[in-house]
Amino acid sequence: MIVNDKNIDSLLAEIESLKERLDESNNIIDAIKEGDVDALVVNTNGTPQLYSLETADYTYRLLIEKFRQGALSITKNGLILYCNDFFAKLVNIPSEKIIGNYIQEYFDNASQFVTLIETLKYGLSTHEIFFRTNGTENTFPAYISLTDLEPSVDAIGIVVIDLTEKKKHEEALLKHQQELEGKINELNRINSNLEEFIHVISHDLKEPLRKIVMHNGKIDGTYLNGVDARSMEIIKLSVLRLNSLVDDLVQYSSHTAQEERTEINLATVISEVLEDLEVTITDKNAEIKIGKLLVIKASRVQMRQLFSNLISNAIKYCKTDKPPVIQIYQADNLDVELPNQNSKFVKIQIKDNGIGMESGHLLKIFTIFQRLHARNEYSGNGIGLAICKKIMENHSGNITVESTLNEGTTFNLYFPIV
């Protein structure tokens, strides 16, 4: 009986020992769950071994430390309970010297802290403020975002985002915008001066030219000898050419402005142009073939000028032994894509059977005053195709040319699809 009592006491003692070890294990598990333990030391055969515990809490804290933004936790009155290294670098103070201080001490305007806490109650958690650096007058702009951690923790979490680089970019962009506005104003001033200059050309210069032509016509050439008569004829032709040049320059300049756009039926516009050119077409026995054309949004005046110049050009540079045949039609590939362009285009072609051009001349013909032939061969001042190019640019389009010497030329007009 005594033996049995001893066994019972031994068993009870062992049970009590196991209960203590169980309680200790449960406490360790609870500590691990709450993030209070990052490692364990376990004795195995008298040898201590260290086991690191990568708990979720440890991972999150590691993430915050590696975060490329400032992170802090504070009490409701601003006492700093924790800050990461990135915030310490922002204010240029070691983190151990920041913890225990008040966050408003690092604000450029400490009174802002009260506003931050008050607005947090109404759900306004993001603000832009200035921080001071290491107690100096140097400041940097930052977004500060607050999160109330209650009821889990009686504290406020804060994320600080440095805006220094963003502000630099904004200032550079603003400066660039101001410079651009200045250049636009300068361009407007230059355009205004050009308009005044055009007025001088179209009025003050043409008036004496008209008088020269008028009085030249009153001179009776029968009383002049051959040399003088020839000189008078040269004067007359020169003045007429100068008058034509002035008209072309004024016309070229007038197409720099953006005119009101309306829906234009190109077939109707071309019919009107053909009526204007009826005498020239009849004289050259020209044949104009018009295919299917679309309706576009454009300036009617500029479209008439565009097709008038191109059709006149095709008739002018025709072969001497063959009547000009001009075809105007819409290309089959409706959605043409141009290099370096995001828009899609409709392609209109004006094709003739004229004298054509050498490939080396194709890039020159849209330059103002550029002539490929002598004046005694073909009339003109070399402005017509430059006007065509400007009109297409005004309509956000493009004009190109393809040509084969002695076979003919094709002009391609690209109108954007809107």
C-alpha cells in the first residue's frame, strides 16, 4: 500500500511537471503569434541552438524598414513610437534620436499637427506639408498620409512621401510652359507684323505697279525706234510679272491662317474649279476624269485653291504632241497609314500624262520660288505647289509626288480621317 502511494506521488509530480512545460510552450506560441518572439533557443543534449522565426509580423517590419518611403507610428499627441531608417534619412537624424520626440518638431509649421489630427476624424488622411531637415532652415515638401490604428493599437500610422523630385519636375515643366507661351506670344506678334506687311504689299506696292502698266499702255510705240520699243515692251512684261508675283505672295501668306472648316464635297469643289479653268482646258484640249471622291471637313476656299493649282499645273506641263489627260480619284486603300503619324488618312490622287520630272527634283518642287524650268519655257513664279503644301499642312494632312520623266506625274493628297 505504501508502494502504491509512492507511485501515485511520483505520477502526480510528473504530471505537474508536464503541465508547467505545457504552459510554457503555450506562452511561447502566444508570444510568437503576437510577434513578440523573433527567435528561440533550444537545448538539445545540453547544446543550445538558435532558431530564427520569420513570422508575418517580422516580414512586415522588414518590409517597412526597406520601404522607400518614410514610416512612423505616433501617439494621438504626436509622440513618435517608431520610425524607419528612410524617414531618418529624410530629416538627416538617426532614428534612435527621433523616437521619443514629437513629430511636429520636424514640421516646418508645427501648428499643422492639430489640423492633421482633427481632419483625420473626418476621414481626411492625406496632406502636403514641409519638413525641416536636421533642425535647420532647409525644408523639403512631402505627402503625409495618416491611418488610425485603433482598436488594434492605440496609435496612428504615418507614411511620408518625399516630393522634392516631383516638385523639381513640376517647376521645370512650368518653366518650359512659360517659355512656350512666350514663344507663342512672339509668334503671334510676328504674324501680326506679317499681316501688316502683306497689307503694304497688296496695297501700297500694287498701286504704283498699276500706274506703270497704265501709263506704259498710253505710250504710242509707233514713234519709237526698234530699240526703244523693245525696251518699253520689256518694262511692261517685267511690271506684269512683278504684279503677278505680288499677287502670289499675298495668296501664299493668306493660307497661313486657319479658316473655318465645313463639310466639303470634293467632287463639287473640283467641278467649280473646272468651270474657272474652262478657257485653259479648251485651249489645251485637256480631258479631266473624275472618279469617286469623298466628303471632307475643310476650308472651301483653300480646297478650291489646292485643286486649281494642281490641275493648272498638270495642264501647263503637258506634252506638246499629246493632249493632257488628268485623272482625279480616291485610292482604294481607304485607311492609309503614314510614317510617324498616329492618324489614319484617305488618299486622293491627281495623275497626269505630262512631261514628268527627274527623281532628283521631287523634293524641291514644294519649296517656295523653286522653278525647274526657265521662264521662257513655262510661266509662273514657283509658288503654286508651295501653297498646296501649306494648305495640306493647315488641314493636318500631307502631299507627296511621284513622277517619271516623259511619262507623267501623280500628286498624292492625304486627308486625315476625323
